[in-house]
Amino acid sequence: MTDKETSAPLPGVNVIVLHTDYGASTNSLGQYTIDHLPIGTYNIRFEMMGYESIEKLNITVLPDRYSPMDAVLPPTVLSSDEDVIVETTAFQKARGAVVSDRNMDYTEIMRDPGGAYDVQRVMQALPSVVSGTDQLNEIIVRGGELGENLFLLDEIEIPNPNHFGNQGTGGGPICMLHPTFVSEIDFYAGAFPARYGGKASSVMDIHLREGNREQMHLNLDMSMAGLGLFAEGPLADGNISYMAGFHKSYVDLLLPSMGLTSIPKYYSFQGKAVWYLNERSKLIWNGIYGNDKIFIDQEDSNEGDELVDARSQEYATGFTYKTLFDENRYATVTLSNVENSWDIDVDKVISSEIKRPFLFQDDTENTWTLKSRYFQRINSQHDFMIGAEVNSIRFDHNGWADADTVFRHAYYYDGDPSPHYFTVANPWETRPDSFVREAVVHITDELQLDADITTWKYAVHGQYKWKPLLRLRLTAGLRFAVFDYNGNTMLAPRTGLTYSINSRTSFNLGYGQHYQEPAYHLFTANLARNRDLRSYKTTQYVAGLEHLFADDMKGSIEVYYKSYSSLPVKRHWIERDSLNTYDGELLSRGEGDVRGLELFLQKKLSRDFNFTLSYSHYVTRRKDFRREQTTWYPNDYDYRDILTFIGGYRVRMLEQVEWYQHVKTKGWWKAVAWIISPGDELEVSLRWRFTRGRPYTKQTYDPLLRRWYTRWSTVQNGARLPDYHRLDFMILRRWFFKESSLAAYIDIMNIYRRQNIWEYFYHQDGSTEVIYQFSLMPMGGFVFEF
């Protein structure tokens, strides 16, 4: 048991197993033990004078098995004024947050319908958090852009923790992070603390638990991420704890000869080890590695089709030394190395028997990071944190693309030597199969890229917190960073205010400036001109009200404004010549803003049922520089209205259902229980999500050139897809055995087969095709702990 601000151990904390007679008190090291708890799941309360009382929900207990459960308690100020006494709650504030934060633990990831046991998909239940498509788990927050979320794994920054992730993004179809490792997740949707930098919109700070220091445990699991094995336990007489997990795709094992055009293959490894040097210091190692490959082929390939062979791998590893000087001071030092690489080969189909290399990409991005933080609590009213970091960054980009030619096409009538040209009104009015290349209109030169660049980034930050009154807390932070490659300097102030109206209600204000460097592949898209790209900036204002309706139910309302400046914009988006790409040149001219309102109400699963209701309305837009009089257009993720409802009901069959208690002892029942048993605990849940249609830009077909383009007169994102909605349904069953447990689930996405459109695909012959998102998609999985 530790202090949330200083990480100091807390002796004398009362540990109460709710609705039972069991309990304990922590010793001088903040440790406790509760013996002989009956089998089942429990809620545990942690209480101590001078600290907020916290409840941990749905802790699984098995006989003859040691189940570690730790908690961090936020300090509070004692007072005789009853109005400001802090209530017991199952909700925790993210560390250092003032506004726009959420805290989530492993049990909530496990039971999320439609979440596919994926830590990023679970976050999409929060207001204003969306993904561009069902197929990806990208976190896009408050009308932002791809790749604007910062991922931290126990102090280590990870660019993209997903299989098949693209450069400059933070999502993919499958997350590599093993949920069993997760203790809790702090999510910041805006105006986040000064210790976080490098991203413009949000932060997902994932805190991993420590391995079991008493016993070795194993888990087997199956989910969308693949088949997995997890192990944890002690080493060196408990002076070291470890966790290790491995996942591998199984579709390629089950369906190797189904004739599919593409079968993804991937595997991942994750590990953590903690060396307890003494009572006040520890050395922590974390590592994660993923390997992906996919080959997209088509048996009936036509001329112009592309065959794609894509391989990628990513890893992150690092050591953190953490020491507690006394009950008011601690420091951390982290050294880490992160690398992502992509290797892609594309062939163009010339004929049924001839294929020609069209392009290849061989990119590697590697970052070494050394950073340190120091925290000191001066007294109950004042504390501060300072830190610094240095990054050595290398991006090695190599690529080649074949020259491309745009032809003018015509067709000929039999016996007529003169050419006839297609018309926009009816391009295929006569013999569309008889076109010929009549003239060359435009040639794009062959592209060759060989860029091996090493650069540096430096940052310092500080944050001060002051509690001048019992009801009032003020924070002020400042972050200064330098990106050596383009010489950009960034000064980012952050401030916040929290006023406790009473013991259950608080009013919050937040302000922050946040900078983000352009993705590295944008710099090398044009080495001569893009080096001067500036880091773009968001300025965020947030005001909100939070209310605790009960220990397990909380609601909030927030309004926010976020402005963008210096966004990288492709030059050919603001020029009239639609055939000229200007060799990938970008300009730091983009501007935009977002205005929004968010409502959030959550009841956690403390006993039998839980629900989450979130709604957001926002407008996000960008400036259109193609016009003489600059106008605004909707941004790509301007969904306007987002509504999500999640509800679940649990029946504790072992406690609440008499017939189940009787039949469970029968021998015949044990033989068929794995098929028909409702489980020792049965949970049924659903998720329904609705969004307005995503905007898109209508394309115009030029039959003479046989190509699609955006007309100068066309309004950017002036059209919208149909509204999106989807219902997911989940049945989760748990069985408890003497030294093991089994959780099995059936998760059905889009149960009423809603045909949600992903995008329109434009074919070279002038036709279009609708690409849909997930239709009815049943999935199953399990977690077997032993």
C-alpha cells in the first residue's frame, strides 16, 4: 500500500473485504495478508486517516493461491468541516490530472463487450474517443488527427503498440499489449500535465502490475490477439519478480488452405521484471516485441491490380530505477530504446502472367531515451515535480517507386480511323473495352529515397501544486523542448484549478499548450523542402463539473475548445494542378479548431449490474487554403454526435442460485458443465454506439485520363457517409476451482448486421465500390488461470 503522490509505503491502512468479516491492516512496509477467504470475487476497501478511501472491485480469490492486490491512496487534507470530507469511491483520478481524465483497470478491460480484450478498443467507450473504422483501434480524441495519442508503458514511450501499424499513426487491427500485465490505465483527453510531451491531443499512461513474489502462476488465453501463454512468479527467494507473456495468431494455423487472398501472421512477446534492491529502491525492466507479415494476392488479378508483401516489426525495452528518499521525496531514472521497422514490396499486374515491381519501402525508426523525474512534497499544501529527458532519434528511410504516366485515352469505331473521346456524361456509351492510349499527358518521375538521419530532442519540465484552501487546488506547469532536426523550440504552459463545492461535487478548469513533431516520414517525403516543417501546436481550454452520486457511480460534464496551428499540409492540396504532387512537399500552414460538449455517467460493477452512458457533441474543422477567401471545412473525424451505452448484469450463481449450488456437486454435471453450465458467475452485457456519418470529399472521374481527382470547386469533406450504429453482445462465464479459474466469453459484434460504410473505393474504369465495416462478427475467447 503506497502514497499515490510519493510512492511511500503506508503502514496502518485498514483493508476491509466488503460484505464479509474479513480484513487486515498494513505493516510498516505497507504490506498485508488476508487468509482463508472463501472462493469467489470480492470488493476491497482501503482506509486510512489523512487519505481518500478507495475501493477495488471484483478481485478474484482462489483457495491455495496467493492473489496480490495493491492500491495507491491519494492524500487529503483533514478538517472538521463535514462538507469537505472526501467520500469513499471506486473511482480514481489519473495521476496529476485536473480535467478530462479517466482511470481503468484490468477487470474493466476483460468485461467490455465489443472490446475484443483490447486495451485501445476499450477506450472507445469514453466520450469523444473514436476510431476511424471498426477494423482499427486507433484512438482519435476530440476531433483530432491520427497519431496524436501518447502511449506510455511504465515510463517507456511507445509510438504504436499494435500489429500492422502504419507510420505516423497510433493504431492497428490488433494491440500487442497483454491485458494480464495491466494494473490500471490513466487516460487524459486534454490539457494533460507538463511531464507528458510530444503529442497534441491525449495520453494513455499504462501502469503495469508487478509479478507475484510468493507463487508461480500460469495463464492460457485466446482472444482476437491470438493464442497466448502468460507466466509470473518469484526469483531469488522473492527478491525478483517477473511476468512474461507470448501471443501468436491462430487464423494462419487453422485456415492455411482456405483460398483467402490474405492471411495475417503475427506474434508478440512482453515481459517485466522487478528487482527489489531494498525497502526503498527497485530496478524495473520492461520489454515488448511484435512481428507481423501479410501477403495480399488475388487469383483473378486484373491489369493494374497490386500485389502487396508487407512485413513489420516493433520493439520497446528499457530499465527504470526508482528510489524513495523518504516519505516525501522520490526520483526515477529511465533508459529505453524503441524501434519500428516496415518492409513493403508492391508488384503491379501487367497481365495474367506478367508482374512488374512497382514500389518498395524499407524504413526503420529508432529512439534512445534517457529521462528522469524528481518529486517532493513540501507539506500538505505544496508539492512540486521537475524532470528532464534527452532523445537520440534515428530514422533510416529507403524506398523506390516506378515512374508513372498519365495517358489520354480514346476509342475507335470499326472502319473509322479518327479517335472518339469519352464524355463526362457517359464515358462508356460505346465499346468501353476498346480504349487505347492516345497521348501522354503527365509523367511522374521515378522516386528513389535513401535517407539515414540522426537527430536529437531535449526537454525539461516542472509542475507545482498548491492547496491554498481546503476546497481549492491549483496546479501550474511548464514544458520546454527543442527538436534539433528543424531547430524548433517549444514552450508549453499548463495550468489547472479544482474547487470542491462539497464532498461529492467539484468544479475543474484546465488550460494547456501541446506540441507535436510531424511524423518522421513526412520530413523525408521531400528532403530538400520538408526539413523546415514546424511542430504543430494545440491550445486547449477545458471546464467541467464532476459529481459522485454513490461510491460506485459518478457523472461529469465538460466543455472544451481546442485550436490547431502549423499543421503540415500537402502543397498539392492548395494548388490548382491536380496532377502535380510537388514531390511530396508539405507546408506548415494548416489551422483548425474543435468545440465540444461531453456528458459521462458510469456505474461500476460493485455487485450485480453496471452501466456507462457517454455522449458528446463537437464540431471540428480545418481551413481551406484553396479559396481566395479562406473558408472552413469539416475535419476528417467530424462525427458531430457520439452516443455510447454499455450495460451489464452479473449473477453470482454460487451465492445467489440454490439449484446451481446443489447440481454443481453431481458427477454427471461435471461431465457436461463446460457446455451447458452458466458458470459460477454469469455476466451478460451489451454495447450500443451511434455516431453521425463521417465526412468525405466527393471525387470526380476524368474519363479522358481514366483517373479520379478532387475538383478545385469541390468542397473538402462536403459529403457525409450514412450514420453509424452497432450493437455488440457479450456472455462471460467464470468457473472457480481449487487452484485455478476459467473465464470464457462469446463476444458478438454488430449483432443486427448493420451495414456501416467504411469508405468508397474508386476503380480505374470509373466505377465505385462500397467498402463496409464489420458485419456480424462472432468471437470467442477464454482466460485459464492455474
